[in-house]
Amino acid sequence: MPAGRKTSDLALMRVGNQRRNRQVATWRDAAICRDGAVGIPGLSRAERVCYTRSCTRTTMSDPVPAERRLLRSWKSIAAHLEVDVRTAQRWHKKTPLPLHRPSLERSHPVVYADELDRWIRESDVRGQTAPERARRGGRRALAAAVIVVAIALAGGAYILRPERAGEPHRAVIDGGVVSVLDARDRECWRRTVEGASGAPIVEDVDGDGRKEVLVDVAASASGATSGRLQCFDANGRERWTFVYGRARSWYGREFSATYGGRFARHIRTPRGHAVLAVAWHNLWFPAQVALIDSASGALAAEYWHPGGLRELAVMNLDGDEFDEVLLAGINNPGRGLGHGVLVALDVPFTSRELAYVVLPRPDACSVLGEIPFVNRLANEGANVVAGVRCGDATWLYTFNRALELVEMRPSDNVTALHRRLHQQGLLDHELGDEEEACLRHVAWFPTAPDGNSASLARLWAKCE
Ligand SMILES: [Zn+2]
């Protein structure tokens, strides 16, 4: 079926009272209904049923034009074409207009204005219109000039015909509808993507010179379907879908394949463009770091981490010409609050880390029962600062590019928080120099250890 037909069938699904985010039928479903039956006033009961069933069968739709004008008579068609009715009908005999005839109103032509515009552009009746159009065009140009001059004299603004939207600039999600806007907030396209969440990425992720749109789709609440990342091209056509996670056994346990995306980022690698995406298991600790080929959506490399990863920095850590990936989060498999971590990965990465740094867990986190995530990662000159936050206090660790600790600086309220917890009887000591020295002790590992192991706990017995 040609592309134009897709659009028209879909447009027909836009029945007046249906809410926009209920427009979830595909053109294939529309084709189940009798030609032209859907979306036209005066539907029979059977046709309505067909519409409803179509809508509940699928969750994805092709792009729906933002606004379409329906022409329902030869008079309005002729007016739109700027010819008289007899000329329009003569053209129709020569090259049929893209009419939709509702079965109940066989005598009346029904056509969408934009399809009519496309038809006039593409059909060979154009040549015949030239003299007529030129004549009318001349009159219109004169009239337009008079109006423009009059308005300009009056000092007012004048309104131009709505222009076609430009290139995608940003995208918003509202009620499962992804709307892609250009730099002047005109809508380029919209699609219903059930489960779409977060802020889509609008960026040229594959280096083809046009911006793609990456949409995160959440895992189903029941855990039946995993989250995914969907890539659309600048025109709203689906390029690829990457489904997060897979079932695997790890740390002596079986984990289902249900993962949800946390964040994704376009990165450059020695092999070209890629999308780096981090997904977490929907219930437990495993996190998947996927390097996705941004042209095909294929998995190029992956790394699994025993705990959630929240932050990402792309930076040059080893001085070669390519950037590495620095991830930050928590290492907490099994039971326990775990430890904050920094994970450096070469790109494209392997299953093995470039560096793995474990941070102590401040005793305030332990008694508050808060997971000591590294939930801040910021460049500070040539250094990188990682922050562990518990309560309302933060412990800031500054590392150089070799991931050696430069300094540890607690936020100003750490002392007050510690005192409060001491007064409440949750801590049995005052904050002292020995504890601060213990908190400066970060540990390097060749690969991710178990963040809840007894050997890690022994490292920081004096401050955790
Ligand atoms: Zn303490």
C-alpha cells in the first residue's frame, strides 16, 4: 500500500469525539473496515464496532497529521483548487481525485485538503491549470500587495499562511503521545507510543545530518514486557527498537528479562556513532549498560553491573584520542545498602571495567537506612567530582582523570547531621578525625566486587 494511502486511512481514524491519545489504530486495522467507512459522520453500528475493535487491537500508530481539513462537496473542492466546479469534475474524469466516499453518502465526494494539494502537485492536470492560475494569481498578488501596504501603513502585524514545520528540535510526551516540534514550536509530527516516558532525545545520533528522536518506553507494570528504546527518523518513521535486558542468572539467582531504561546518551566511538543506554531490572539490582549501534539499533557491546547506575560522564580518562565512559551508582547485590561506585569503561566496552572505584558508606547513610548512591557526577576543571548523598548531607569526592582521589570534602551540614543522629541515639559517637580519614579511603578493584561483602565492610569498619 502506498505511503499516501497509509496517511489517509489513518486520518480517517480521527473520529471527532475520540481523544487524541486514543488514536491507536494502524492503517492495517483501518483497512479491515469498509473503505471510507471510518471516521466519516453517519457511521452504521457495524462500522463503529469495527472502529472500536481496531483501536483496541494495537498500541502503535503511524504519524497522524496535526490538523486536516475535510472537503465534502464539489463546490468546496473547486474552491480549494481555485477553479469552477465543472473544471474540477473534468479533471477528476481525467485523473481521479483522491476521494473517500462514505458508503452512506455515495453521491457526495469527500477529500482531505492536504491530499488534494498533493494530487494537484503530482497529477498532470497541473499544466492545464497554468493559464487559469496565472490569471487568478495576478489578481491575488495585486490584492495581497494592497493589503500588505495597508497593514504596514497601519503599523500592524500581518499574518502569513501557516508554514510547514522545520526540522525536529525537541519533543514532548503527553498521555502517550509523542509530539516532535521544530525550533519555532511548530509540530513536525506526532505519534502515539503507549508507555512513552521521560524526555525524548532529539539529536543526530547516527551522523546522517538529520535529527532522530529517541523515545523511552517503560516496562509494563505487570512485568510482562520489558522497556525499550525506540528510534524515529526526522519524518517520524520508526527506524529501530532496542528492547532492554534479557533473562539471565547472576549471583546465584535467576532474573527475568524485564528491564526499564534509566537514561540514554548519544556518544562517539572509534567505530562511529552509538547510543549508550542504561537499564535497570524492574525489581532487583542488575543493571544493563548497552552500547547500541545508532544506525541499526543492534547491540554493539554490553556491560552488566551489580547495582543501579544513575550518572554518566563521557570524558577522556586515559589521554588517548577517544573518550571513555564514567558511570556512577551503587553496588548492592543481595542484601544490604551496598557502596557507592564509579565505573570506568573503555568504548566500545567489554565485559571488563577499565577501572572500578568503591567509596565508603558514611555511617549517617547506614543508620538512616539510605542507599549511598553516587548520585552526582560533575566535571570540576580537569577533575571529576562524585557526590554521595544521605539525609540532606553530601560527601563530595574529587578524582583526577586517573581516578585517583584528590580530596574528600563533606558538605557544610554533614557535621550537623552527624550531631543530630548522635543526639537521637542513632549514632554512638561524635564525628572525629579518625572517621573523616576513614571516609577518605576509597578502594580500587580490577572488576566489580560484591558491594555487600564482608571484606568490603572490613575496609571501612571505623566509619560505616
Ligand atoms: Zn560517625
